[in-house]
Amino acid sequence: LNLLLRFFLILLVTPSSVLLEWIILTLIKLYVDVFNNFTVTKIITIKWKELIIYHLSQLYLEKDELDHADKLTKYLTNPIKQALEELTQHSLEVVPTGSVFERYGKPLAAVSLETNLNTDYDVMFAFTKEELPIEFIMKNDEFLHIFIFSNSCSLVNKIKKEDSDAQAIKISAEKARHFLKDVVEKNELIKNEDHSRKFRDVLRNLFAFLFNLPRVGRWTLNQTDSSGPSANYRVYRGSLLTAQDWSTRLDCDFLLSIELGAWPDSARSWEVRARQWPTQEVVKHVMETGCQAVPKADPTGDEFSWRLSFSRGELLLAKNVPSCARIAYVAVKIFWKIHLKTVCPALRSYHLKTLFYHFLET
């Protein structure tokens, strides 16, 4: 009898409860839709500018976040810096550059947003010209050749090559790129991580194997490749279950450079031209940062050509960009990444930044 009574109550109550739940859920959904529509309409009407500005400001690092990025850069570059100094018998300076430190984008490790610029880290290993037996001659306004007048330098001996056309010994940009790539591959961060981290990964993957939980397991894959004048170092992390589980944990471009000191005559017009931005004090400080030579070939493919770089000065200029102008430039970069990058690969973010600085000057 009790069993029949329970069965009757289930038949009686269950349809009613299901109907009641459906009514309640429908009302809740209706309320949420009405509230969202009202709220979004009101915000868009009244504060759409504030919303857009706030969203764009989340796409680059705040000043206090730069300290963390700087510490991470030192952690990444320390084994490579030590190896370079041992191989070349020269001291060098690690110079963080690029969009992360100029505050024009967040690194891959940042919280993912649909409009994230996925900026990589750019790090320059800078040797000083005064410590090297070299002299340079400008090939044109942008590129130069570096000549060697002594074989007593370990660094120079590793990247020198005879230019048969000029009947001279020069520093080969191509050999410099390969040299740095080899050093990065042999001294990359993953190979120098602490043993406790590796032990935790082994335990995690063993647990995933024993209990047949492939999504729990995590594997790390590191890759070093040439990317323009840089040695690109990437770390991927994911499971063996599907390719979609893999993501880029770290993306860093390492670049070898030579500090040239004073600006060449071809670039000195920047110091004296009329401008509204930046101030003369900032211009003076930018000139004091000097310029660098980086191993990037010219459009003709000349392996001995090095390109002028003003990374230190650009970093100083970026620190003096007004906040409203920074937000506008980030918006332009998003438009370029979504709409222009695929249809015009030759247009790079560096071109946009150059035009942006010209715009601020006028």
C-alpha cells in the first residue's frame, strides 16, 4: 500500500513541479533580459565612451605591473646572459624593449580577452662598441656595415666573415642571428628550471596516467626559431588529448645588438625639427640614449647590413605619451590586427607606431 501511495504521489506531484520550475525559469529569464536590455541601453546612451576607454585601458600594463614584467624578464634572460658573457668574455646589458614595456599591449600570460593584442616580450642583449675592435660605415640612412680591425675579440671571431666584394672582414648579421639562436637553444629557461617544478610535473602526469585522466596531465614543449633579426623562444603547455588544449605560455624575442653611442648624422635632424611633442627636455634625454645596430638585413638581402635601432629612445618616448593618445593608439592596433594584418602583411605595428609619433609631434 505504501508503495502504491508513493507511486501515486510521484505521478501527481512531478508534472506540477516541472511546470512550476518552467514558469519560474521563464520569469527569471524574462526579468534578466529586460534588465540587461535596459542597463546596456542606458550605459551605451550615457557612458559608452567611458566603457570603451576602460576596456582599451585593460589591454596594456599599468605602471605598477611593469615591475612584475621586469622581474620576469630578468628571470628569463639570466641563463642566456651568463652564457653570452662566458662565450664572448664581454659584459653586456639586458634591455627590455617592445610593446609590453612601452605599454602598448599585454603579454600572452595576461588574462585573455577577445581583443587582446597577444604581445610578446622583446629583450635586447646589448654589447658596447667601445669594448669591441670594430668601426662602422653607414650604407645609407638606415643600414650600416661593421668592419673589424682586430681578431683579439671572442665575440667578433664568432660572427665575422670576409666580404670578398669589399675585400674586408666584416661582422655578418646572418652569423650573428645564428649565434644568438644557438645560445638561446642551449641555455633556454626550461632546461634551467628548478627540479621541484619538474618533479611536480612528473607526479601530475603519473597521476593522470594511472587514473586515465588525460586532461589532468600537462606537458611543456619549448621551441626556438629565427624570427627576422631575433631568436624567437616559445613555451607551449597543454595535454596530449587534443590540440585545442595547447596554448602558448610564453613568447619572447631575443635580439643581439651593438651600442653605437652617438646618433649618426643621417638621424640627427630629429633633434632639431619643429614639434609640439615631446618636450625639449625629453628630446635631450632621448638623444643621450644613443642608438644601436641590430642584425637585420636590408631589402637587398645583404648579409653584412645591420639596421639602426633606437629602442632605448622609443622606450623613453613611450613613457611620455599622454594617456588619451595611448588609448587611441591601442584602438588603432586592434583595428590593424583584426582587419588589416591579414590583407596587408607588409604593414607592421612598427609602421603604425612611427606614424603615431609623427602625429603627436604635429
